[in-house]
Amino acid sequence: MSRARRLARFVRPYGDAFAAGVAAAVLAAVLDGLTFALLIPFLRILFGLAPTAAAGTSTIERVLVDVLGGWLSPQRPLLALRSVVLVLLGVIALKNAAVYLAGYLRAHVQESVARDLRLALYTHVQRLGLGFFQGVRGGQLVARVAADADQAKLAVGQTLVSGLQNAALVLVYLVILCAISWRLTLVTLALAPALALLLKPVLAGVRRRLGEALEQRGELAAQMAQSVEGARVVKTHGAEEQERRRFGDAAARTREGVLRAERLALLAHPLSETLGATVVILVLVFGVRAALGGGSLRPELVSAFLAVTLRLLPPVKALAEFPALIEGALSAAERLFAVLARPADDVDAPGARPFPGLRETVALRHVWVAYEPDEWVLRDVTLSVRRGEVVAIVGPSGAGKSTLADLLPRFVEPARGAVLIDGLPASGYERRSLRRHLGVVSQHTVLFNETVRDNIAYGDQRGADDAAVEAAARAANAHNFIMRLPCGYGTLLGEHGSRLSGGERQRIAIARALLRDAPILILDEATSSLDVESERLVQEAIARLLEGRTVFV
């Protein structure tokens, strides 16, 4: 499916607003053309001629006589002038109302599409497995959600609606020009094929270089995110200058990429400007010769023709630049669709059923796991754990302990073998239902930039009352240090819980698991990298956490 068609799917829910915006833009174009058509009777009065020339030789004059004949009295030119001015002001007011409506509807549609693109991307990313997150840089994702969605929306709003409006303006102006003099109009159209031929190689280069520039912008965002997350390590190792150089190199590559694209995109304007000036000069030459030669093209018609031609140039130039703009927007959309096209692997199979809870055993039968083809992390692992038992899995770093712990919540799926719960494959249960029965405390404690209370009562426990949250914190040996924080349970913890020590973060994670009260518990090196006192407090909390549960340590 093409990029444009995929983007059109996001526009479809706003089809009525989009169509109304296009209709308003076309109406504005028609009214804008009418304001210039009304110049003809105005100029005739100015030149001292009869304002109604029923025998006028141009089509535009005959139409104006049919529409405004009752308003234009040849015997009273000042009254006719007032009538023309009143009609002109009314048309201008209506045109600007239509322009405002078209602009508002355009903004409504494009911002709605940008929101839906971001939401679709975020929702789809949540359905991707952990393997995706291990292979992508966070800054790239942030750039796609923020910058690329903003760029892509222009394909729907500013470029598409404005493009249609400019196309309507060009069409209306051409109709008026043909009604004045079809011969002179042919002169204005003579250079259109030349413009298209000149712009074709330019636009091909713009598409390629804009894609490269967007990729480099994502790398810049990723570099920034990495520096922020690793600020403690950077400062500890005195690597500020090294990181500054790395970021500067990424910023320089982004700058060069954008400039390469801009150098080509900006060629569209001078090319169209030069050809437009050529058209105006040709119109002047041919029009003045026709007027001086005593032909049907009288001075007021030449003046009106020239005014409409000058008015025609901006939308023609905008249309000439339109492919470059739409190409940039579609290139950004392509990056979004590249993520959306990835198969969602953290989803349930058809017919998956709710997990009823553990009754007897959890078992692994001849399980093999690989993150890369033929690079096995686990080989032919078999074990069985009865309900209420505590099993310890011991091994050196890289032996696959965390991978084994990821099998039960189905963060990882075995390439061979099966994970069985009470003799039935875990793959037959709904993921969310299964995970509600699991509590996980890992060595990499993840806290959010929310309050202490919200971090403990996270996810499906968000509705827990304050008493339950405090009881979980007390059981995790966390209540005392929480009360020493500036706002107690209402204290914001900062990015990744930066206000807390490692032991304190771990105890918040244990309080979270206690509040959830999951019957199956996974402790993945939950006491690693702690000082003696913190480890003692965490071990006491874990001892309470183990009571009555099936535990993998």
C-alpha cells in the first residue's frame, strides 16, 4: 500500500470536515477570482466608458452584464461605480470568511490526524515484544512520535488542502483569462511543461535527501536521550567533553542532511519565479500589441488580464513547490509506517482464555530460546515447580537466568519446547490475565516520574486506597524513608526515581509487588548492587513477600 493511501486511512474519520474545508477553499478561490473579474466594469468606468457593454466582444463582459446588468446604469456612472464597489466589498468579505473556515478546518483535520498517528504508533509499540525495544534507540522512537508526526500531518493539512486551494485558484483564474482572451491565455500556459521537466529531477533528489535528514534527526534525539539517562556515568568518568563532541557530530550531520535537502527544495522557487516573470513579460508584449493594434482586446481588458496573471503566479509557484513539500511530509509518514508495519508479537492467539490461577505446577519442558538465529541462550531446559515452592536459579552473568525468568510472563517465547501451567501451554492464556497473577522484582528497578503513592499503586492497583498503599510500604521497610521525603507519599520521584538511593528504589518495587499480592513471584537478582544495610532491609521485605507464594529467584 502506498504512503499516500496509508495516510488517507487516518484522514477518513474526518472526511466530512476535510470535504468541508476543501469546499470552503474552492469557494474562496472562486470568490477571489470574482473580485478580479469585477475590475473590468470598474476600469471601464474609470476610463470613461459605458459600464455595461452588452455588445462587448469578450465572454467575461457578457457574463458580467448578465449577472450585474441591473446594477450598472450607463446613464449614471457614479451610481454604477458605487454598485460595483459594494458588490466588490461583499465578495471580499465572503471570500475571507471562506478562507477563515478553510484554515480552521484544515488545522482541525491535520491536528486530529497527528494525534491519531501518535496514538496508533504508541499503541502498536506497546504490542511489540521486548526484542523490538532491545534493537531500537529510544530517541528514534521519540523523534517519530513527535517530529515525524508533525511533519506527516502537513501532507494532510497545509500541503494537501492548500494544494487543492491553489489548484482551484489556478483553475478559476484560467477560466477568467480564457473568458477575456483565449489566445493570450495560451501564451501564459506555454511554459508549464518546461516547468514540470525542470522540477522533476529536483523533486527526486528532495525525496531521497529528506529521508536521510529525518533519520539523522532521530539519531540526534537518541544521542540526547542517551546523554540524559547516563548523566551520572558521564559525570563520574569526566566524559562531558567526549559526549559534547559526540552530540556535536550528530548535530553537524543533522545540519548537513537538512541543508542538502533544502538546497534542492529551494530550487523550486527561483525556477518557478523565473518562468513566471517570463510569462508576465510575454503577456505585456502580446497584450499591448493587441490593444495598440485596434483589436478586440481593449486597454481595460489588458489591465484586468495582467492583474489576474499577476495574481495567478503565487498559486502556480505554490503548486510548483507542492511536490517538494508533500515529499517531505510523506517521507516522515513513511518512517512512522515502517514501525506500524512491524508484526505485533505481544498479542494473544485467537481463542486465548483468561488465566484461572495456578493450582499445581509450573513446568518448562525441553525449552530452547534464541534472540538471534542459532545463538541459543537457553538449551533444552526442563524443570518443574510446585505451587508454594521457592526455586533458586543460579549461574554466572550471561547464563540465561533473566531469559528464563522472562518465559513465564511471556516476554519471551520459546523457539522449541513449551512452558506449561498445570499441564497446559502458557501460550493458551491471555497475556494480561496471566501477568496479573505475577509479581516481578528485578535488579533494574523502574520507577516513573510520579508520586511515591502512584509508583506503589501502579497499573491495575491504581485504585488502591491509601491504607493499603501504606501497609505495603511498611511491609517493604519503605514507610520510614518515605515519610522523610518532602511531601511523603505525594513526593514526585523524578526520572527513573532519581530522588532515591538504589536500596530505596528496590523497596518501592517490593512494596508495589506486595500491594499487587500476586500468587507467583519472580525475583531477578533483586538484591544485587546494594550496600549491607540496604540489603538487610530489602531481604527482610523479601522474606515477607515470599510467604505463601510460588517463587522463582
